[in-house]
Amino acid sequence: MVGRGLKIAVCGKGGVGKTLVAGTLARLLARRGFKVLAIDLDSNPNLYITLGARPESVPRPVSDDESLVEERTGARPGGWGAIFSLNPRVDDIPDRLSIPCPDGVRLLVVGMPRAGAGCMCPQNALVRALVDHAVLERGEAIVVDMEAGLEHFGRATARGVDLLLVVVEPTRKSLEHAKRSYEYARELGIRRVWVVLNKVTSDGEAAELSAVARGAGMEVAVAIPFDVDVVRAEKLGVSIVDYNSSSPFVKSVERLCDAIVENLT
Ligand SMILES: Nc1ncnc2c1ncn2[C@@H]1O[C@H](COP(=O)(O)OP(=O)(O)OP(=O)(O)O)[C@@H](O)[C@H]1O
Ligand SMILES: [Mg+2]
């Protein structure tokens, strides 16, 4: 099944559960028959663990491959004042550099240039062109695991997605972060922005957080409970889907999947 209209990015403050949500969602969409390309857009890439890929099969991030950056943009990373292409050829990269994961998901480790590299550097030009290509031109479902923080909004990566999931944990800081993400996403023209509440410890807490998020104009898609099986799976370095596919975490992401399939396909 193709995933036209299923271009999803996952963002949020550091440590809220972005990678777990993105990776689990990718696996569950694949189990429902979608062809899925998962993109790791974090400079500390670890989406492969949640996807259940073997560490030795994971290549280095595209944005760290200086030869590829130079070959495609015409400039070596780090060269000041270099003239480089803002529109490099990238259409062959997803098929050539992605790796297979369980359930048929493919993983492309893109990475993210360090903050100091500036948003207009050759690596960023390549990263943005690659994500734009994946989101706008490829037929399969795309799930992008973003770097923590707000800088990626400034770099306009993933600007063309159909849905931005903002993962929120039950803290004031995380909610404040979500509100700013929501505003930036709107400025970038992303039409659908859903909050995913994570690590929720009671129904009362879920209701309280939902009320705050809705009060700020945000739509809440699902409340995922704090789940000890997630902690156990993370300790072992295995995917929660492989550790216990009927755990509360996976069941909640199933509900998120239902909402996505219902509203976006
Ligand atoms: N629902 C949950 N129940 C229990 N623990 C959770 C849950 N969600 C996330 N965690 C814990 O939070 C940690 C961070 O999760 P994850 O790596 O997905 O976050 P992240 O937002 O991608 O982090 P980073 O900003 O570093 O990329 C996990 O190691 C796990 O222990
Ligand atoms: Mg992460």
C-alpha cells in the first residue's frame, strides 16, 4: 500500500519520547501494509533501536558523509564562503542508502549538521533537499524523527509534511515547548499538528494536560501511559514492538495509527 498523504514528522523537547513514538509508528504502519521509509534526522541517531535494526547494519548519517556532501552540493563542509548548490540531486539517495528493518520498514539515517554549522551550509542544503524530496516526491509513507528543540523549524526541514506530531510529557517545560512548536509549525504552513501526550501516569493527569493543550488551540491525538515495559526494552536495547507488542505503549500507538489512517488516507 502506498502512503500518499502519510508524511509525518515527530518533534518535541529532549527526552519526551519522539524516537519511541516515531519508530513504533513506522513499524505499526508497515504491519498495516504501508510501505514505510523512516528517516532519522537527529545528530545523535538512535531510531534504529526502536525500529529493531541490527547496529552493525546501520550506516553513518548522510550529513556526516563529507564526500557525498561535496559530490552533491559542490562544496566541502566547513569551507567558509564556498559556493554550493541549494538544489542538489538527491533522488537516488533513499533507495541507495536506506537499510531494511523488521516488518519491511526501511531506515534512512540522515543526521543533522551541528548547530554551529549554520543553517546555510552545504550539509544543511543536502539534508533539506533530501527531506523535501522524500516528503514531496516519494510514494511511500514517511515518518521523520526530528532532533530535539526548535532549531529544525528555523532550518525548515520537514516543512512539507502532512502531519506534525508534537510529543509532550507531563511537565510545564514540555508544554511550553509544544506551544512554540505549534506556532512555528503554523508559520511554516504545516496544516495538521497533533499533540501526543506521553508518560502519562493517570487519567486525571491526561485530562489536565489535554485541557491545557486544547486551551492553547492544539489538538490532542492520544495519551500514552508511562509504561515499565518501555523502560525494560530500552535497558535491553530492543524495540518495544519486539519486546511486547501488546504493551500499553504499543496499544496506544495503535490508536494513534487508527487516527492517522482515518484522517489522512
Ligand atoms: N511511555 C513511556 N513510558 C516509560 N518510559 C518512556 C516512555 N516514553 C519514553 N520513555 C523513556 O524516555 C526515554 C527517552 O525516549 P526517546 O529516546 O524516545 O525520547 P526522545 O524524545 O527521542 O529523546 P531525544 O531528545 O534524546 O532524541 C526512553 O529511554 C524511555 O526510557
Ligand atoms: Mg530521539
